[in-house]
Amino acid sequence: MSAGPAAVPAPPASRRFPPVAEVTTVSLGLVVIGGILMASYAPRRPPLAVPVALAVAGAVLLLAGCWLTARLRPFDWDRFFLVFRWALLAYVISAGVIAFAFIKDHTRGAPLAVVLVMLVIYALDVPLIIAFTVARYSSPAGHAGSLPDVSQPA
Amino acid sequence: MTDVSNLQAGTAGPAQAPARPRLQVVPLRGLPIVAAVVAFVIAAIAGNWLWALTFCHVVGGGLWTAIDLFVGLIVGPILGRLSLPARAEFTARFMPKMVLLMPTLVLMTLATGFQLALKLGNLSPASPNHGWLVVSYCVVGVMAVIALGVLEPANIAVLFEMRKPEPDGAVIALLMRRFVLTAGITGVMQVATLIIMTRVATQ
């Protein structure tokens, strides 16, 4: 009897994963749309219903991306966190400059809160996408043998 | 950051690459320049300083648009016709610079552009430029999602792949294909940006 498919090492390029990058990119798109809506009303106070809905949807998708990532086994977590922490630093600075501009322009109260929530989602979305994209093509340290298809729930 | 920086890059097996270039995912020597640019942008916004805001927006936006179009329309097609080792060597030297350059230009352009529009009254609904600026937000939004969600992750993943002792050509080819697929979209968006900004400047 020959060995089953699991015995054949899956090349990193063909290994299948859950749609973490896609889900998180949609989350990023939603907060970008929310930001555009709010910016289009500046300097007036924008209506907040749609931006809040977009921010909530973006947060849910971000959490879904985190949940999908957290369940990945085997996965190169060392590389994931190495990339994530530096990308997080870069995008926290980027989000901080944008937040500073809004605060400087006297955005206050609920609109400022919505902007800050969107910036937090943005500052987490991008590092998650970058770190996942890098780590998915890496072999976990010390892992020998085949790398399974993890695109479906166990 | 040391584990990100001083690592060997290679594009083929050791026998084919006797002198592989050292590859830094993030060029550390560029970080002080980025810090200086970010500090200047913050100072311009904090001081509501018209010349500095205009300088940052025009220089940042001009470079962003020009580099996007030049890389997408000129460098990209040339790169596609090079041999695989030449393409890999070019990529190993080119992409780390883009990792620092493009996010800095984008931040510089957008942060000062919004402040400038506010200061000049272009964001007011009564301004003839208001509609054009909202369209420009949409154009920038599409480019931001493509750049942050597709291009930059692929760029950094390629660099990490090329740092491996034996990079996987299939992974690099898969990731580089994203550049080709999105170059057309960002090219159209950048042309739209040029039209919008020249309209705004002349109304």
C-alpha cells in the first residue's frame, strides 16, 4: 500500500488556509468607507449611524480574522508575531498622526470616538494581514513532515 | 529589529549564488529620514503652516503618483521580461526601499492634504471643490485598500521568502502576480487623482 496524501509534504505555495487576509481586508475596506463618509462631512458634524454600523461590522470581521488565525495549527507563530509587532508599531504611529489631525481640527465627542475606533481597527487590520501573509508561507520551526490543509474547520 | 535585518537573501541554491546580497526587510538607515518626515508633517499640521502643508502635500502626492505610475507602467513590464535571477536580485534591492518609501509618502500626502483642504475652505459644502474632494477620498480609499490589504503584505512576504536559504520560486511568483493584477487598477486611480487635483487647483 502506498502512503496516503497526508504523507506528501504540501509546498507552502499550495497549502490552503482560511480566508484570514480576505476577511480582514474587507474589514479594512469598511473602516475606510466609514472614514470617507465622516471626512466628507468635515468640518460639519457628520451623521453617525452609518459610520458606526461600518465600524461595528469592521470590528466583527477583524475579530473573525483573529479567531480564524488563532485556530491555525501548525502555523509559524514566531514569524507571525515578529512581523505583527513591528507592523503594529508602524501603523499605530500612522493612526496616531491621523488621530492627531482630527483632534487638532476640534473633532470632539461621539464623532471623535467613532474615528478613534475606526483607527484602532485600521491599526490592527493591516498588521494582521501582513503578518498572516508572511507566516502562511513559512514552515513552523521544528515542524517536520506534511503541512495540512487548514482551510476548513477541524 | 536585528532579527529582521541582518539576514542573508538568496534566490537560488547555494551553488548558483556565490555572493548573495544582504537583505534588510526594513532598511534601518532609512528610519531616521522617515522619522524626520513624520515629525515635519506633525509640525505642519500642529502649526497649521500653509507653506509646509502645501509642500508636504504636493511633494508627497507628486512622488506617490509618479512612483506608482512609473513602477506600474515602466519598471513592472521590464521586470517581467528579465531572467529569474535578475528579477530576484532587482526585487531584493528595490522592495525594501518601497517598504519605507510608500507608506511615508501616503501618510505625508493624506494627512497634510486633509488639513490643507480644511484650511483653504475646500471641505465646505459651498465650495466648488467639495464634490471633487469627496471623489478623491473614494479614489484614495480604493488605492489604500489595495496597497494595505494586497500589495504591502505581498511585498513583505516576498522579502521574507527571499531571506530563506532556498527561496521557493513558486511562492515568489504567486505573490509577485498580485503586483501585475493590481497595477492596472492603481494606474487608473492615479490618473483619476491627477485629473481631480488639477481640477481642484484651478477652480
